[in-house]
Amino acid sequence: MTDHITQPSLLSRVRDPRDLEAWNDFEKKYRDLLLTYASRRGLQPADAEDVRQQVMFNLAKYLRDFQYDASRGRFRSYLGRMVRHAVAQHHAKRKDDVVALDSKIQAAVPGDDDSEADGLWEEEWMNHHYRLAMDSIRGKVDEKTAAVFEQFIAGKSAEEIATAHDMSNDAVQKIKQRMRDRLKEQIALQIKEEDEDFKSNG
């Protein structure tokens, strides 16, 4: 189990604007996700940073009075709608330099709609949780195990990895499967905790 399970949830802590440590943790956790997504939607680095800051500003304002509504779906759907809105408004603002971002997130972030599903956001969301899971697991396994798995991820064959680490192909394959299983469990745990955290703060 991860350490934060026994601590007050991050979302409950960021509802207090005075808890700067919580906001720093929240920003650190989601910064890369927001920036990468905005960049893949065609924004330059400086514009992506503007969108990230606007999303964080809106979160700070809205989460203080947040009320969970099951129709609004999971946290990833909620955050995805919010950042998509910010990206769209940024593009619109560049066109006419008039449109301002709506700080009323409840109006700006409507309920789930399958027709608005964003495959790019889902891809980046899973990449985000993969990175978090790898960071968590990397500190719990020996360096050799982590190195073997990361070489698999980099596209090297089992034979190449076995030769590089003086191991049998069978031993390398076992590490690969064991690490994949741990990653799946960790990602599932992270998402479960995130969704429960989101719901419990309504």
C-alpha cells in the first residue's frame, strides 16, 4: 500500500487554500499531464503553461465549495473536461483576443457525454498513471530488476537484455511479467484511490 492511504486525502487538503504543501503536491502530481496534453493539442510550451496555470487557478477556486455529482463521472473525466475547455478557450482567445476563460467551472464543465470522449486525454491520463506507478515501484525493487524492465520498455529484446545482465532468457521474462503485474496492480490502486478521494470530497 502507498503511504498516502493513511494520510488525509490530497483532494481534501487542497480544498484549504492555506495548505500550500498540498497545492505543491497536487501541482507536482498533475503538472506533466496538463502540459503534455495541452502541447499535444497544438499549444506551444508557453501557451501550454498558461493553460496549466488557468486550470490550477480554477481548481483552487472551485474545489473550496466542491459538491460531488455522480452524473459528472470520475475525476479523470472532470479534469479532462476542464483542461479541454481551457485549451479550446485559449485557441479562441488567440483568434479574437476577446474570449476570457470562464472561472465558473460548474458551468464550464458539463456532465459526461460519450460523444465528447477524448481519446488523446485518455491516452495521456494512462501515461500519467504509468509514470506515477513506475516511480512508486522503482523504489521498491532492486536496481537490476528496474533496469531489466526499463530496457524492455525501451524496445530491447529478451536476448539482448539477458546478455547485458548475464541472465537467462527465462529469468528476464519472469522479471518482465512480474513487473507488468505490479504495474497493473499499482495503476488500478491509484485510479481507485483517486476516484474514491474525488467522491468523498463532495
